[in-house]
Amino acid sequence: MSARGAAQLPKYKYSGNDRSLLYNYFLSPLAQRIVDTFFPPWLAPNTITTGGLALVATSHVILAYYAPTLDGIAPPAAYFFSAAALFWYQVLDVTDGKQARKTGNSSPLGLLFDHGCDAVNVVFSACTMTSTMLMGPSIWSLGLLLAPSCVFLFATWEEYYTGSLDLGLVNGPNEGLAIMYVIYAITGVLGPAIWTQPCVLYPALPNNAVFVIATALGAAGQCLVNVFNVSQAVTPAKFVAALGRLSPFVGFIAASLAYGLYSPSDVLHSHPRLLLWTIGLISCKVLS
């Protein structure tokens, strides 16, 4: 963190609203019950965050062992563990904030740490999902990493200009993760080969490709909503300047796709996980 960033950090005040039904009627009450029943006052909130991230990291390593090139088949137990790990990451990600308020340890630095863990989870989960759906070293794997990264960046960008992080009835941190661990569980039951079968709605493409396209379209729609919200919150001149601040990230996305597809050494096929992690870690730096 720069000296200027460190000086500004204590001034940050979180403001936000989550309208997700899954969050309000299941995840939040469950997290509150866990905090009230199981977590002692001395347990640091960021320890909870780290524990959740360790779970998804473990599932990532397991799938990396069985599918180093993103197209290997793992035992059913590996997919069930991935589902459980991501579910508990989601629950613990809600729990840490409640623990912070319970113990009086809420701080901008703690929020920044939590934000960084969420950014790293995007990389873990993207790699695990591409392995689960047998996407292999392809443009679909790149797309599944870059689409949620864009949603994350645009949401953070909107918060910067509007002063509030507002999540809709359907959003990535809640329903998005739920879709992912349901897919893991389905894969554990039916096997990963179902994702390479032709899609019923569009037989020209396999299920995994259709999933990535749907994810990308949903991400694009959410990003447009973020842009619209900022346009309504600031003056036209400031809005133009705000769009300019997105240009480095947009350029990064374009460069990542170009390098992945047209690298002289064909790095996407020779070292797919290394490429995804390189792009993902750069994205984490930008997001955090």
C-alpha cells in the first residue's frame, strides 16, 4: 500500500445494501447463529476469512492434482469437497463481518483484507470451475476467469463514485457462488462428462461453453448497470473522467485475451494454470 493510500484508509466508511433473498433469509441468519453460538469473542474476524479461503485453496489444489491442464477427471469426492468448501467460504465470508461487529473490531484495514481474499477466491474458483466442467486450455477458461473479475472491478468502481456498495436481488457473491457449488455437487453425482455434451437449447455448443457465454452476458449486463448508476450519481464531466479510470483494466482484459490466444509459445495450452494464475494475480492487485 502506498503512503497516500495508508493515510486515506482510516477515513473509509463502509456503506452498502444487499437485497439478495438468499443472503437475507438464509446466509445472514446462519452466519449470525454461528457467531452467537460457536465463535468466542477473542477470535479475530480475519482469521475466519483466512479459514474460508484455505478451504477453497485446498479444493483448488485437489483439482489441480487431478486436472493439471483443466481437463482431467477427478473422483466424485473431489467435486463434493469443492461444493462444501465454496459453500463454507461463502458462509464464513458473511460471518467475519458479524464477528467484527460483535467484538468491536470492524476496521477499514479488515475490510480491505476481506476484499483481497474475495479477489483471490475469484482465481481459485475460476480454476476449479474450469476443471470441473472440463473446459481445458481454451478461450472458455479465460472467459470464466475474466468475467467475474470484471464484475468485481466495476462494482468496486461504482462504490468509489457513489459511496455505497449496493447488491441486487441476484448478485455474484450470493447467487453466483451458489450456482457454482450446485454445479460442483451435480458433477459429483453425474460426472464431469455432462458438461462436454451438446447443450439441449443450442446443440452446436457444449454445455460448458454455453455456461461461460451466459456468465459473460450476465457480467456484461451487471457492468452496464454499474456504469449507469455512476452516471446518475456524478456530473457529466466527472462521469467522463470516471470512465477514463476504467481504461487500464479494460486494456488489461484485452491484452490477457490476446496473449492467451496468440502467444508465440502457446502458453494457454502448454501452461494453462500458470497463465490463469498470472492473469488472476494481476487482477487481484488491481481489485485490491
